[in-house]
Amino acid sequence: MNKHAEMFNARLRKNQKRLASWAKKQKLTSYRIYERDIPEIPVAVDNYDGDYVIYFFEAEHREYTKDASWQREMAACVEQACGVDSRKVFIKSRTSSSEQTTREVGLETIKVVQERGLKFRVELATRLDTGLYLDHREARQYVKKNSKGKRVLNLFSYTASFSVYAGAGGAKRVTSVDGSGVYCGWARRNLVLNDLDPEHHVVEQGDCREYLRFVEKRFDLIVCDPPTFSVKKGKDVFDVQRDYVDLLDLCLKRTAKGGQVLFSTNRRKFQFDPYMFRAKVEEKTEEFAPRDFKRFPRTWLLSK
């Protein structure tokens, strides 16, 4: 084992030990145990209830992430430090051109994890993201605490983790909208996993901006977590920096008096101008910062 591998192994052991008791108290079975802690080892490692996902970031350190032997060495460190065999470790590469995973589909890669008493279906090998964004955990908790008796709209809802939290928090009705039929199906399964009726808490496939333009309903809480970029056939390119003002104006038009819009983005250099909106604006980024992440979404709350 070389010097870097020894450093990585030692840090993984330290982090795993430090975070395990915290995660148990928080009722989390999934959390991040390493995120670029050592500059020479630019990877992230997530623990999904005993299965481990390693992310390599090609755009930042291409000389490392394209080296297959180095990837295997890092995976071996995770196996050793966390006490698991190779079938429990999944390697994923975030590239500038496409999504890649190195683990072939065929193993049992779909499982259910728990977060604060709620259940979520994750896929560990078949796609780049697993279906549960761990760094949104505290924002989800806010939604749960502020959903009782409210009409909630979850835009760009992905697999509906925010919707599950809203439903568990006693929301009167939750509507989830996403452009992907795959994610809409996944969302319904997550609702059913948590004994939430998908006929009552509905999931709709469609363009979120079009939905906002034509829906006549008003909502007490809107969750808006758009992609950084989105390109769809026959549709305009969505750029969160360029389009966020128009998007949030649409959200505010569909927000009932006294209601709120929770907006977040992962774009690193995003610039938000609070004076563009007729609403009280509070940045919640630090309040919603997850303990186990060094990089996490920036988040704002707009109150009408």
C-alpha cells in the first residue's frame, strides 16, 4: 500500500468511527464518510447502509480519475477500512461528457434505506445518482416541520424525497412534478413505501415551468430544486443562473398568501439577487448544511 492509499485508509476509518454514532442518533442509515478530505485523493464516498459508493470527479482531476488501477486501489481501501468485500463497493465517475459507472448491472443493486424513520429506494449501480440526494437532508426536515395541513408543490421532484417528508409531516396534499417518467414511477414507489397514497399525493409528469404557467391552484409551500442545466428535445435550454428569476416569479404567482417557496441549487458560482422579488428572502444555506458534507446546495426561502 502506497503513501496515499495509507492516508486514505486511515481517514476513512477515522471518519467512519466519528460519524457512525452521530448517524445512529439522527436515525440515518446513509451518509457521506469522505469528501476530498485529502487534496491528493479527490473523491467522495457515501455509505448506503453498508454499501459504499465512490465518486471520482474527472473534470477536477482527470489524471487520477482516468487511471483504472488507481480507482481499483481506492476501492480496495474502502473495502479494507469499512470491512466489506468488493460486491459492496460501487465506483462512479462524474465526467464532463456523460454519466459513467464501472459496476455492471446484475448484482442486487437496488435497496431501501432509511432516513429519520422514512424509507427510500436507491439504485447503487445503474445510474450516476442513487435516487436520494443526501445533502438535501436538512432542507427535507424543514419541509416536514412546516407542511402540516398545507398544500405542497414539489417541482423537479426527482424521486419525491421532499414529497415523502411533506406527506409524513401531515401535508393536506402534495403534488410532485417532474419531466421524467422513470423518476415519476420511482416517486410513486417511494410514496407507497411510506404508506402515502399516490392517488391522493399525486405525481405528475410534465415540464415544471409549463405546469406553473397553466395550473390554477395555489400552494402554501413550493419546493423548487431545478437542475443546473436542462436540454430537452423541442424545448428551450434551461440555465438556472439565467432563468431563476422567471422561474421563481412563476412560483410566487402560484403561492398562497402567507406561503413560502424553498429554492435550492448546486451551481457553485450561482449569484442570487434577493431584490428581484416581491417577497421576504432569507438565505438558509448554512442552516441546512449537512454535517457530513463539505459541499452542499445553496438554499433560499422566499416568504410571500
